[in-house]
Amino acid sequence: MSVLMFRVRRYRVLLLFSAFAIALWYHFSPTDGSYSASDEWLQPTHDRGTTKEQIKSEWSAPEPDDAMPPAKGNPHGLKPEDTLEVTPTPLSLLRPGQFVPPSLSAELAALETDTEAEQDTETDSETETEPFIPVRQPSNHDHVSRPPHFDDVLSGKFDSEDELKKEGAAHWTKLPEHFPIPPESIIPLPTGNPVNLPKIQFNFQHGSESNQQRNERLMRQGAVKDAFKHAWEGYRKFAWGHDEVTPVSGGSKDPFAGWAATLVDALDTMAIMGLHAEFEHALTGVAKIDFTTTPRNDIPMFETTIRYLGGLIGAYDVTGHKHKILLDKAVELAEILYNAFDTPNRMPVLYFEWHPESVKKKHRAGRASCMAEIGSMSVEFTRLAQITGDNKYYDAIQRITDEFEKFLPNTTLPGFWPTVLDASGCEWVEEVYTVTTTIYPSPTLKPDLNGDSPPALPTKKPLAPPQEKLEKTEVKTVRKPTPPKVSEEDGELDEEKTPTLTQPREEAKRSPDNSDFGIRKRAIDDDDEIEGPGSAGEPSRAPNASNKENKMSELQSGLAEMEEKASESDKKQDVIAVSHSNPNAPTPGYEDDPIFLLEPSHKPKPSPPKPVIKKQVLTRAKCVPSGFRMNEGENHYSYGGMADSTYEYLLKEHILLGGLKEQYGNLYLSTYETGRDNLFFRPMTPKNSDILVSGQMKVTYDWDRHRTISQLEASGSHLTCFVGGMVGMGSKIFNRPEDLQAAIKLTDGCVWNYFSTATGIMPEGFILTKCPKEGDCKWDEDYWRASVIAPNGEVIDSAEQQHNITLVNPFARKDSSSSYKRQVGYDGTKDLPPPPLPISNPPAEIEKYLRNRDKPTPTRENDDQEAPQRPAPRKKDPYEKWVDNVNEHIKWTKLPQGYVQVNDPKYILRPEAIESVFYMYRITGDKSWQDKGWKMFQAIEKYTKTTIAHSAINSVLDTHTFQIDSMESFWLAETLKYFYLLFSEPDVISLDDYVLNTEAHPLKRPKRKAT
């Protein structure tokens, strides 16, 4: 017992300290996120009884005032009763650092601002002296050439955990701009009473439809609403809070920014359909979105603007400005997006790197910018400026429009813009400058001319290395453009490029026409000039010196020069490397490598050291401010991907501004007339349908003949189907009845593409048989086959001589020679690969073949008798072989009649075709458009519906198509909304009251005040 007491007394201090430490840890440890049964309303229905960690990751519904502190003075003019009433979120469910009380938030913001101001003050001088900032690598995101997630999902790019749930995630912070606009220079919204624009919608008469027609319309409308509810329920159960649901596997993905794209995109659709419970539940999700952080390193400006910003403003307008949380979140997001315009020419960085460390750097717009992305933000920012009264949002997009207007007559297709352009604001020119450098060689020891003293012993006395000094710099600018790299996108600011001295002399002597405009060195052919300290051009000689002394002096000078050149050859560069930041700084001495010389005493004194003059001509690329510029090489012009919504927004911005700014209307008419004359074509169809399709123009520049070469491709895409609705709306606004006929033909062209495939759905991309410009456009089976596989001369001759058929090669140019026309194309002699066997039950058929192939052939009774000879099959001529091969190709590829190629057979739930059908019905009042739309909806519903939602399909050419497990947010935002509005009363979202953005979000039009 005594031993035990002794041990307790011995360790009592340690025991007391341990108990005290455990008490402190228990007292100050963070909460474990416990919850009570009253918190279960926050969970989706499918997650009842989940773990605490899962409960913490679910979306809660904070109070609106906590979601975003109210602006001072109530700038939006909202009433107190307009706020959203939601149940407060338990503190245990709030993410750390997400919602901070307003008082504490202000203190933290002030502290951060002071700290950042000190950092900026310390780095300002350092930033100003830097000549350039290296360009970063281009972003991998390209929304318009393909959906940004199809291939990425297959590779597992978006399968990572949601980084928003991690503590310590970076958040965007508002910092001072690098290129601010003075308040007096901000472009304000147009003022005045809106112009009395013509009505767009048909004058529908109330009660004009019968009871049977009304019941049929309501039945169709109910089917569309049920499809929406089915897809929304799948998203709510399996992907709540994420961008998209995977409708086959029941998962989720975040291809945009992880800010619940489907939820925000579908808000106004739910309000229009009267789904009030779903809408109120979605508002709780909106309140939880934190736009200041995302797992992505960059924010795609185009997609974020049309889906998120447009979705919030559209829902705010549709609901009559009753929910302040929608406007607050829109302003919160717009402040972040506005940072992307902080560039020298105020053109936006299309993939904005939002991290604070990146925002502190200077950036400029991309040198290979997508035209649709940079020109499709006007209606959203304009509407936000109209609601808030903040002109900076309108100023941001108006500067883009001004640049587009200057650029329009300077393209290779005047009156139209290319799909890719240089928006950096730089004309890269070659700056040539001469650098003159004086090199002072090491001084040699003076010999004893008397010759009396004995020779001196070697000593270890180091001599100073050659010193180099920059004397002068002469700069001359040669305005030769530096071709930009097409792969470059938005990058950090690169004012000038540092010259390099790595080009060999042979390349430097090339003529300017063959130069590559890169940063290089050009050597001077003249020999180095040697100047003495006492004269301008002749070497100095000691006066009254004997011939012997002169010869000795020349010898010493020659040795000194040889020694100098030898020392120069050991350097890393063959000339002095001129520092770009401080060119006047002398080259440091090489003290670590001393030179040891003998000290002779019986040699004559040499002449003083002679400096060496070096002249170098260097070049570097310099940015000269300019507007939009063309990229070299081939340029594409179309209404399709990478261009579409820019042209659409010209007309819609004109309407949204109430016609007060004629610039947008004039730009729309100019671009439409150019597109109509160069892009629209009539395809050849089996029933000779009078339809139009919008194609693509490729334009190149022939430098030898100094002319442009243009070629129209008879290609089409689902994206271009919006053109019919745009042209129809423009025909009403500008009172151009002839344009309405073109709009009807364009829309009918898209409907024809739907009804031509096996599934009744239009493919993503295709090439059609274009009608000849001269003559009629009646269906010609041989002409269609020739468009699929072009024949050559032998096939053409065979068709004419043996079958009396006139066959032409559609791909031969009119100015081509007759021999060339006959040589191009398929010659009818090479067989295509054999088609796959039409086996209905492959394993059984193959097993039967293998079982029977080795059996002996039964013999005849009289083997001596000759077998009866079968008549030899007639050899087919080249034309017949060509027809057989073309037919087999059409059968294998399941090519519909009239199609030359289907290069993208997918359907990804796109809305553009039904969009134009909806516009045609509202403009013309023709109920046949409702019948066409219903047939389209039935086909889409049949092949895309899954047990969870609706999915894109891999091919519309096969009835046994494959669902590719993807549902874009525009399925709920656009496609089903247009179907629903097609069967709604005409006054629901009237085109005379709203402008629909490119994501179908309704934005309220200004009303003309009675005078």
C-alpha cells in the first residue's frame, strides 16, 4: 500500500495535468454536427435516415438576409414584404465560413481590404517595372464545339468529390481593378420613352378554338408537364445541389461550376407551369448556393451568364419581383463575372480564373476567342442594369458591341463575323532596335623597354576581366503583324516579348519576306570597329615612337584582341546579353576565374588597351492597341456553333432597349442580309419540299492572287434551327413580310430533318444534297448517289453510253477542266468492304456454320460424268458497280434519303427546332405548327425517357439507339418550356411582353408610357 501511495504521489502532477487537458479539449472542441428530429425537413425524401455526415452535406435554407447582406438604401426599390420567408437553418448545419452575420462580415471585409491594400502598395512598383507577364496555357473548355462533359464524363473527369464541402476552400474576393473605368466614362443605359415597336404575336381571338381543340391542346400540354415533373423528380432525388443528373445510372456531375445548374435553369419553367411547391423548395436551394467558390479553376463566362445569371433574373421577372433572394444572388454572381472585364481593352476573359491570387495578376482577352461566347452576354447584363440602375453592367457589354461594329466591314466576308477572332486588343508588330556596346579588354602589363632588368618571375596577380558597357539604343518599329498562335486563349497580360539572342547568323540574314517575325537576333555584316580613347575611328599610336616600338605595339594589340576573343568564346553567348529590365547595367566580372599572366621586364611597353565596339540589331514583338482582328488561315462563317447567339442577341437587345439605340437593329439587318445571301441553301428532298437550311461558309485568302476564296458547305446542325424563329421575329419588328417567308422555310427545314430519320428526331450535325443554283430542284436519285460517293469519268461514260443517263460530279468546280471533272471521284472498280452478315442469332448461326463446314461433300453416282456448266454471271459495267456500292454504303450507314453524311448522329435533348416552331405558331397563328410540335415531342419522349429522367441518345438513325446517360440543364430550361408554351394560351409569356434569352429565360420588356 505504501508503495502504491508513493507512486501516486510521484505522478500526481502528471495526472492533474492530463485531466485538465482533457477538460479543455472537451470544452473547446467543434460541434459534431448533431441534429434533432425537427431538422428532418431539410432532407430530400430519399435520404430519410441518412448519416450525420450526409445530413451536413445536404442543402439548408438560411434566411435571405444571411445569404446576402442587404444593400444600403434599398437600391432595388423592394418592399419589406417581398422578401422570402424560410425557416432559419440550425447552426449545426451551416458550413464553416459560409454565412457570416452582417456586422462581422463588414469587419472582416475591412480587414481584408486593408491587408490587400498593403500588399498592393508593396508590389505596385515591382509590377510596373515588369515588361510582361507570361501567357498561360489555354483552357480546355469548349462549350460550343461539343457539350463540355460528354467525353469528360467517360474519362472520369467530374467523378471527384465535391470540393465545396471541404473546409478551407478558397473564396473569391473583390479586389481593386487593374484597368478601372472612371465614373464619368461609364456608358449609361439609353434614356427616354421606349419606341412603339410593332407587335410580334398573331392577333389571337379569344374563344376561336372549339372545345375539342381545347381539350386536345390541354392534353398535350399536360403530357409535357408530366415529362417535366418526371425529370425534375429524378434530379431532386439523385443530384440535388449538383449541376446535372445522370439519368441512366442515377448519379450526378458538375460540368459547369457545381452551382446547381439544373436547379437554377428550371426555376422560371416551374413558375410558368404552376409548380408552386417545387418552386418554393428550389428557392431553399438557391439561398444555399455560394458563388464565391467552385471546384473549377475557372468560370466559363458564357455558360454561367446564360444559365445562372439569366435563370435568376428570368425567375425574378416571371414571379413579379416577389422573391428578393433571386435578385440578391444575381447581383452576387454578376459582381464576380464583372471581374472578367478587367482587361486593357475591357474585353472579357472567357474562362475567368477567379482565385484571388489569379485576380491580382493582369490579364487580357484571348487571341483565339469564340465569337458566340464573347457576344452573348448583352441581354442578361442589360436587364440587370435596368433592374438595379447600375450602369456598369450595361457599359461592360456595350463596349463589346462597339468593337463588333468596327470589325464588321473588315472581315473576309464583309457583313459577317468569323466564328473565331482575336479579342486581345493587340496588333503584334515587329520592333527592330540597334544596341551598341563598348567592350573594354583586360589591360596588359607594360614591358620594360630599357631591357636592363632581368626577367620577372611569374606572379599570381589576377587581372580584371573585360568590362562591357551599353552605349546607346536605337529603336525602329516595323509594322509587320506577328501571327498569333491559334491555340492561345485568354491569358495573362504580355505587353512585350523579351528579345532572345539564339538565332544563327544564316537565319538572321534572311529577307524580311521570309522572316518568321519571331523574337530573334540579326547580326551585322560589318566588321567590328575598333576605336581608341583619343580618336573617333583610328587606333591611337604613341607619338615619336620608333618603328620597333610601333611593331611591338601592334603585336601586343593583336595578342590582346586574340585573348579577348578567346575569353568571349568561353561565355554562354557569343555576344553580350542585354538585360531587358536594365540594359545599362554592366556585365559582372568573373572574379572567380582569375587570369594569370607573366610580368616580362625586357619587352617594350604596349599601347593602351583598345575598346571594341559591338553593334547588334534585335527584334521583338510589340503590342500596338487595336480592335478585333482576323486570325490567319481559313475562317468559318455560320449561324451554328461558336456563332449562333451573337446574331440572335442583336435583335433581342434592340427589343429589350425599347428601340432606343438603333445600333443593334442596324447590326441585325446587316448581318442577316449577308447570311441570307451566303449561307441559306435549298436541299434536294424526295418530295421536292420547298425548304431552306443554313449552311457554313469557309473563306481563305489567296496570297498569290490577292483574293479571297469562299466555299459554301451544305452542312447543317441542330444549333442553327434557332434562325427560323429569329428571322420571323425580325420580320415583325422591322416590318419585312418577305423575311417571314424565309423564316417559315427555315423552320420547315428543321421539321423535315426530324421526320426524315428512323427515330423521328433530328441529328446534331449532317451534310445534305444541295440543289443546283440553276434550274429546278426535282428529286434525282442518281444526283443524290453522286453526292454520297462521287463518280469519275469511267462511271460517267458508262452511264451515258450504256444506260443513257446523264451523270455529273457535284464536287467538281464549274471552272475546273473537263479532264479534271472526269478524274475526280469513285471510278467504279474498287469494291467497298463487305457488309456485316444479317445474323439474327449470332451464336447459333456461327455454331451451325462451324459444325457443317468440315463435312465431306456428297459424291455423285457417276463421277466420270461432267457436271452441268452454269452460265457465267454477266460482268457489271462501271456504272452498275458504282450504283451497287453506293446502295450498300447507304444501307450500312442507314443514311436517310437526301443526306450525304451524318457526321454527328446524337441527340442531346436540344431545343432549337421546337424553339422556332413555337415562334412560328405565336407569329402566324397557324395551328399546324402545334401538330408538328406534338409529333416531335412524342418521338423525343419515346426514345429519351428513362426510369429516372430523360437521356441523350447516341444515334437518331437507329430505332435501337443507346442512351448515353446525360441530361443537360437546358432540357428543363428550354426544350420542355417551348413545348409547354406551344400548347399554352397565347398570353402566357407573350412575345410582346418578354424577351427570351438564348436559354429561354423570359426577361421583361420595357413598356412605352402614355404621353
